[in-house]
Amino acid sequence: MKRKAKGPFSVIPVVWVFVALSCFFLRLATMWMMEDFSHKWYAHDTHIRIDSLMFSVLIAYLWHYHNLGVWIEKIANYCLVLLGITFLLPAFIFPIELFKWVSVIGVISFYKGSGFLLLAALQMKTSQNKLMQFVGVLGTASYSIYLWHMIVNAWGIALFTRLTGLESFWVYLGVYLSGSFAVGYMMNKLIEWPTLRIRDRLCPTSLAHQTAQDTEPATLLNVPQSSSNTTN
């Protein structure tokens, strides 16, 4: 279906530019005012990092209203992956604690790199590979995993250590990742999906109806067909 260039969300690119510039200058101000490094002040606070979230909104807008999917079909998928890796690479070379510029400029590179990887993933067709299907299932609960991973980090790791007595970086990494995936997936099924069903019942729209028709809760045995693979 061909969409109009103008629409209710046409202001999104302008908003993104405003948010991106605002966050950039706020990060500069933070680095100037606070000499001692702090993860909270340099990397975590919403007012200095919300530009990365707004960038994903921009991608979604361009995808749905300006045929971004058609444009990236002209780019080889491996190129998008390489671009994503390249833009993310500084995070593994320059520790943010030692290189303060990473918290100002580097984060821009990181969310752009993540955007390239997202576009590469959107170009992938449905896979019969079990590992890829499993990753796809986790992807349906990605936002829930994002919301709950800090709870696992703050409370789950301490509980596991107290119960087992095991304490090392690799144990921490394994418990943190597996716990975040498991808790996030479970909370997605307990909270997010029932809430979406209630929303669709209370506010039935053609889009909500189509979503309910095309998408059902993913399980490890049932990976939903991505709506991006359907023809508009």
C-alpha cells in the first residue's frame, strides 16, 4: 500500500534533529561540569541518552511512511552488518571510563550502528534454522527484556550468589544474560501480551485488528511470521 509523504507523524524527523542536538549539547555540558566520571551522569540519565530511542522512532517512521525498506533492498545485507559492527566497534576499544568523548560522541556512533544492524535484520527472510528461530522468539520480547534486565542485575545476581556461593565474572555473565532473557520473556507473556489484547478489544482499529490477525504470542515452538515480510 502506498503511503502519503505527509501524515500525522511527518514532524518526527524535525523532532529527532531537535532531540539529537539537545542531547549532544547536554552531554557536552555534563562532561564540562562534572570532572569525575560517573556512569549515572555520563551514560544513564534519560535527558542525555533519549536521542538513541528517538533514532529508532525515526527508523520506524521512515520504514512505514517513506519506503525505507525498498531503499535498503539495494544495499547488500553484509554491508549493513559491517557498517553496524564498524559503528559499534569503538565501544570495545575505548573504555568509557578513560575516554570521556565516548559518552558524548561515541554514543551517536553506537545508536547508528545498532540502527544498521536492525535494518540488516529486517532484510532477513524467515529462517528454518532453529537457533535463528529461537533468537526471533526472544526478539518478540525484546522490550520486556530491556525493562527487566536491571532487576535481574540488581537483585537476581545477588540472590544467585547467596544461594550457590558461586562468584566470578563468567558466572555473573551467564546468570545475567540467561536470567534477563528468561525473566523478560516470562513477563512479556504475563503482562505485555494480555495488555495488548485488552487494548485491541477496547480500542479496535484496522491496524490493531490486523496486528491481532497477523501476530500471535510467540512460543519456543511457534515463531510468528514477521509483518515486515508481508506485502503492503
